[in-house]
Amino acid sequence: MWLVGCFSFSFSISLAQNLVPNPGFEEYKKCPVTFSTDPLHFGPNFWSSPSQGTPDYYNKCTFGDMDVPRNWAGVSVAHGGMGYAGIYAWSNKKTNYREYIQCKLKEPLKANAKYTIQFFYRLSSYSVYAIDRVGLTLSHSEVKINHDKLLDMKPTFTEIKEIESLTNGWLLASAKVTATGGEQFLVIGNFCSDDSTKNREIENRYGMSPMLSGSAYYYIDDVSVIAEAAPVAQTPDTLQLVAVPRPNEVYILKHIYFKYNSVELLQASFPELDLLVSILKKNASWKIQLTGHTDDQGTDEYNLSLSVNRAKSVAQYLKTKGIADNRMQTQGFGKQQPIQPGSDEQTRSRNRRVEVKFLE
């Protein structure tokens, strides 16, 4: 990734509250039935279209066009949970048609405070084109634009990646921002013109609609704005866990923590994950298998999805630290393999875990 006119960063998440309401697009007034033809049709709670563009809402609650994982724009599980949004970010017709999504934060940002802002995005599998960027802007007031073109707004940051990486599942856009104070609205989309957006046609893809044949369409999920906290220091117990790891043995990552019912890693996880990074860099030929497990609360289906996505979140963190995708495998078993039986909180806490196995 690069720092350019629209710039990009990647930073870690703190323990503080997520200021984005309905960050994973799980809550809705009405289960979606078909793609949007009016900006008012965009359905997840607390989210809206800031322009006359018509973003789409997908959720597992429905069937057909707006289903998760199979829908009119492609096939994709949610990054976390059961829902996500969809937007057009570029068109080869050079019309600068755009779709954006907007939400009001739970509270205004504080002046000079530092925040980590991130969201996950994924190219839809029926999009014939991929582009190299997606962005986010913060606003002091609600954005209301009476057209469906490029928004004339300076992005707070734009995430730019090599196009070759943009067809490989969910990707993280992340930035560290110092607030001016009073920012309370967040808008996601592409804030660069068609001409300035690098694009590429993907071989052997055929759009399932005229729009998808000439456009880049992206899913959006798991948005967060979190105030930074003081760094968490490493402890001897954390270092002790894999002080002398051996291939083909399973180790429990004892200090990996997620937000409740979420795939979002807490900052307290980073010391142990950084230790895992250092081990993999010292043993460059090793690969790892990451396995997620949950406690006994919730349905089998929900827990299986949660466990898989938590393992993927750990892999994504390792990737940001330079560990290649082809060195990592991820899987999850939900609540099917508890360390010990029981429904008290201490037992449940032990059963909620991510394991790592080193492979030569």
C-alpha cells in the first residue's frame, strides 16, 4: 500500500467502545427483498445513502437477490455475522457514478484525540472490473447530495492496494486519525474520479448484469471507529506460551481476546500475536494452521461462522505484519470441541479460544 493524495495506513484496535452503530449491518427495519432502486431503500438500521446513489443491503434473513452468501452481485459469506452492504465504486463508462454509505457515530469525536478507523471490503465475484482503492471520510454534519456522481469531498483516508490482491476475499482498510473535534458522520466509498482510479478487467469473468459487466462493485462489512488506549505491555506469561515451539504440535493462544460475539480483536491480543509473528519470521519455512473455537452459547451455525471468522481475523492481523497468505490456513469448529464441558463463565472462557499449529 502507498501514501498518496488519498493516503492509507494500517494500525491496531484498542479496548475502547466502537462508536459505529450497527457496525456489521446485522440490524434492519425490514429484511431486504431486492436490490435498491431508490436511496431510501437502503435498509440497515443507522445507515443511509448520502447521495442519490443506491447502495444495497444483503442479509441471510432473505432468499434470492439479497441473500448471504449467494446474491445477485456475487457469492460471499459476511466478514462477520449475517449481513453486509454493497456499493458501486467505479465504472468504465467514465460517468463517475458512485454509491456511498453513511452513518452517524454514537458520539462526536474529541479534539486532538486519536482514533483507529477501519472497515472490511470485498470485490463481488460477479464484478468484471477491480480497482485499487476505497476510502472513508469523516464529516461534522450529515452529507446530503442531490446527485449520484463522485462526491466532491476530501477523504480522511484512501486505502490503496495492488489490484492483484483485491480478488482474494475480505480485505482490511485501516487508518489512524487525529480528530479535529466534532466529527460525527462517516461516509464510505471511492472519493477519486474514474480517470484517477487504477482499474483492471478480470479475465474469465462475465457480469451477471449490464452494470456489473462494466463496473467495480464492493461489499462492505464490520466498520469501526475506536479511540486509542494506552499500549498493553507484554508479560512473561505471554512470552512463555511459545518460547520453544515445536512443529506439528497445537498451542492455545491464551491471550487472544475478541469483543463479545464479534471477530474484532482487542488490543490485549497484540503482544502474543506479535510474538507469533516473530516466531514465523525466525522460521521462514514454517506454515501455521489457525483454528477457532467458541463456547456453548448460541446455535451451531452461528458459532461455526464465528469460530472461522475469528481465526481469519488472527490471520489478517498476521498478514498486516508481513506474514504471507500462503503460510496460513484457517478453520473453525464452533462449539464442537470444548476443552472441558460446563456452562459456567470460567469454563466458557477457556473454551473460547484460537489455537495454532506449526507446520514444517
